[in-house]
Amino acid sequence: MKAWALSGAPKQLWPKDLNQQLLTAKKSGDLIIGVDRGALLLKEMGMKIDVAEGDFDSLQKNELRLIEQNVRDIRYSIPEKDLTDTEMAIRCAFIDYHVSYLTLFGATGGRLDHFLSNLFMVLKPEFNQFAEKIELIDQQNSIRFYNCGHHVIKKLSTYKYFGVIPLTAVKNLKIAGAKYNLNDFNGVNPISFSSNEFLLNVNQFGLSFEKGVVAVIQSRDVNRFQNIK
Amino acid sequence: MKAWALSGAPKQLWPKDLNQQLLTAKKSGDLIIGVDRGALLLKEMGMKIDVAEGDFDSLQKNELRLIEQNVRDIRYSIPEKDLTDTEMAIRCAFIDYHVSYLTLFGATGGRLDHFLSNLFMVLKPEFNQFAEKIELIDQQNSIRFYNCGHHVIKKLSTYKYFGVIPLTAVKNLKIAGAKYNLNDFNGVNPISFSSNEFLLNVNQFGLSFEKGVVAVIQSRDVNRFQNIK
């Protein structure tokens, strides 16, 4: 079973086909998780929610009541907690429900301290074991995480660019078979090697490194930038 | 002299009063920089641009011609370059124009590999010297950077929350005089201590650390999340 979670970041950043993706997931018996205000947003989409998680301080009383009437498994956190709502959702998905993969929507944009919590989460010892099973998706981006080793990164359709972003110190980082390759890069700080591209008719590239955690962001421009008059 | 730069990330994320801020800056004799598509966006706002910078591969020919006819100082980069357009703008502002401070709009959101390039830029040795003189602003966030030492962080009006985000290894990180304090935190990886708040009637907090670079993001929710029916 896979899990799909929606957090409360801006609706404008949702993939256009979010509703369809979630309906398909639901039909396959996957787990649908509402993270804080994301639970209300799912309800408003008409989606049946399996788990709701959060301190719900972004909900009004009647909104919370609606969630409580419709969701069997609700996990209340306190605002002054050590784990973020997203981290609680990850713990619940992988530990309690034993899912194999978690796709997270609504976890980018908006308040950037929140986005960075979500981005850096996989660096924490407790969550690092799930790094390669988590994906953050919004309208323009797919973010995946890799621990050290050799990886083949497949091109996702509809994305043009990719960035390779060491989030920690890395040793002998290699990008091979891409437009811009990199050989044995060593660094101690995070850095974003952005705006790389797949080679024509080669829908993958090789990524390897001996230490650390690396994010790969596949991204695309949106039309609105091309049509400003 | 200060500098104000606009990059090409989503218009939707601009502060509501961007136009007014830039007009005020211009009147004070500050430098206005258009970064790649940001140059066209400034032109469309009716703003006089002092410097345009970028590979301009996001512009159509007639759009680039418009920039060339209106901007005296244009710096063309090649797409296959080692510096990002933002990094070129920073070099130009601080080294060539000797500005004292740079505020950057349009550098968040959109393609997140670009945003992370902008966020991690101050970790590069060449740019670290400017870390405390750079601010990234969008509709919900103000991002500032601090090198090690003791800092007093002043509350910006209209922001409710702040996050303290070590972007590198840090030693003895302290947050004092805030809603959630932190004492002698040591870590090797980036982490986001998000959703902190200033104390009531205390419009500042103390931040100190002995090693590394820390971002402070002051942020706010936007009304649209509170009013979804």
C-alpha cells in the first residue's frame, strides 16, 4: 500500500490533476492522509480521508468538527511539539500503516520555514530511513531524496529540467549521462546544481555519491511566464 | 546606495506593495537590477532599470530588444555558466556598484532548484562576505542570513512567525527571548526550527552561534487560507 498526503500550503501550487491522482490512489486502496488544514482541503474536494493529523490550529471549530465527523483515525498534536505535522504523518504512514511510499502534496511554497522543515526532514536520523520513499510534488516540481550509493534517475514526463542538490556534505558526487555532468564533487555545505537537463532521447541519468543526502528536483516552467504581454 | 533586484519567479508571490517599494527606492537614488526575465517584468511595471543581467533565454527576441533599448548597463551571461544569474547580479551590485545592501524579489517559489540556488548562494566562499547584506522577500516571507556571532533580530511588522534555519553545521546555537528558546544546539546538517514567534511586546530576539551560516525567515499566513469555504 502507498500513501498520499495533502498539507496546507497554497492550493495554487497543486498539480492540475491532483483530484484525479487522489481518486486513482483511493481506488487502488491506498492511504489518504490529511495534514492539518490539508484534511479540510481534502474534505472540500470530496475525498474520503483515512487519517487526519495535526494540531489543527489553522482550522475553525466548525471546520474541525467536520473533520471529526468524517475521519475515523485522527491524531491530535500539540502546537508546542518537537515533531512537525508532516513528520507525524510520515511516522504514521510508515510505522503504523506500513506503507511502501509516500507522496506529499501541499508541502512546498507558502511559509518557507515550513517548506524547509519538509525539505530537511529526511536529514534527521529518525526519518532518514524513509528518504528514498518520500516524494514532494507541486505544480512545477517533483522532489525526491537519495542516500549515498549509485542511483539511476528516471525522467518524469512533463518535466524539462532537473537540479541535483546535496543537502549535506557529500563525497565524490557524480552526475553522468546528463547535459551537464559532474565528476567527483566534494563539498561540506548544501549547494544546488540547478537547471540541468536530460540528454535527448535518454530518459535517465546516473547519480552516485559516497556520503550524505542529495535531493533531485525535476522541474518545469509554467506557461504563464511565457505569455506575459 | 542600496540595490533592489527582481528575478523571474512567479508574480503571484510578489509583495503587494512591490511597485511602491521600488518607486521609493528609485527616488532615493538606489540601484534597480533586472535579473533575466525580471528585467522584462520591471519594464512592464514602468520601472527605469539601471542594470539588466542574465542569459535572457526566457525572453523572446522582441522582449530582449525592448530591454536593450531601455537599459544602459546590460550583462549577458551564457547559459552554460558556473554562476547563476542571481550570483552575477550580486557580484555586480556589491563589487561593481559598491552597494551597501541588496533586496531581492522574485527569487523564491517557481522552480525550486532555482530557489535553493538562491538560498544556498551565501554558503559559497565568494558570496559569504555578502550574506548579512542580502534579503530575499516574497508575499509571505523575508529571508535574511547571518554568519557566526551574536545578533539581535528585529521583528518586521506584518510578519507573525519566524523560523531559524541553520543551513550548515552550527555550534552552540542559541535562541533567546523568543516564544521557543534554544540553548547550545549543535548539529552537522541543515534543519528548520520553524513556527517560532516573538514574545508579546518584545520586538526582537537574540540569536548566537559559533560556527556556520543561519537563515532567519520571518513569515506570515495569508488570508486566503483562513477563508476557504
